[in-house]
Amino acid sequence: MSGHFGFMGVANNVGRYWRGLAGLCLAGAGLYSAITLSDTQGRADLPRGYAVRMTCESDPESALWSGGCERVAGDIARTGQPSFGALYRAFVRAHHSAIPSPATARRFAHAPCDPGFDVAATLKGTRFILSPGSFANVCSLAFARAIMDEIDEKDRALLTIERAGLSFAALWAGTLANLTEPLALLAAAGLVLALWLL
């Protein structure tokens, strides 16, 4: 064989276009990883969304933890497949957002504590008692309420993902959320820069 299809031709083309080939291989690996992670996340979110529903169902002892369920009652009652945009936002909220968020943490970092504030008493009888770690170092009612709002948002996201089930829309929405995560974008930019400089 000769020309572009011979061994030397292939070797020459690889040597000439190795940056593009390496970029395609890395992009493919990144896409595969994002899809695999999305599938894993979605499968884990189904029982988590169901757990939100279970927390708010009538039960002889539900008074111990169901306070605040009215805040997500509309989302629990919602039916039908969510849109792709709603799924994308749900995956971002569920997997790429901390509680408390950096903005909330900064807002209350130097705020004065409420005298006599008892976080355990504030959470008692509410669904937020199931997320005690999110309220570590909270010493004011305003800070606690801000975190409750963020937990509501995450629970709504889990309920949205649960409604979608193991659908292709959920898989691709989760994949896009993983690919547009700031750390993923930074890593991609670093790889592109490294290939360009080599």
C-alpha cells in the first residue's frame, strides 16, 4: 500500500494531526465519563426523590419529621415528564450546588448570632431534621431559614429527576450538567491550552 493509506502515510498523518486526534480522544473520553456519571447520578436520585415523597406521607409518627412538607407539596403532587431545561437545572441543583451555597455562607459568615438560638429546637418536627449536617455552625434563625430554602430547592430538583425516571432526556440533561460544571470546563480549557502549546 502507498500514499495516504500505507503505513508511512498513516504515520505521517498521525504525526501531522496528532493534536486534533488527541483532542478527539480526550473529548470522547470526557463525554463517555459525563454520560456514565449522569447515569449513576440519575439511578441514585430515584430513591432520593422517592424518600422526599415518603417523608411527607401520612404516618403515625410523621409529626416527628414532616413539618415544612407544605413547602414542596406542589412538587410532590406534580405529574408528567419535565422538560429538558427543567431536568438540566435539576441536575445542576442536585449535584453541582453546595448547601449552604457559597453565597449564603458568605452572607452569614460575619453575621451576629441570635441570643439563645437553638438549632436543634428549630429543626425539631420538620423535614430538615433529616439533614443535620447542612446546619452545622448555624447560630441564627435567618441563616437556618436560608438553608431551608436551599434544601427545598434540592428536594424539588430530586422530585423533578424522579419524575423523569431513567429516560434519555434525564441522561442527556445530567450529561450536559456534568460537562458544563465549572471544574469540567476549567479542565477542558487546560487540556486545549496544553495541546496548543505542545
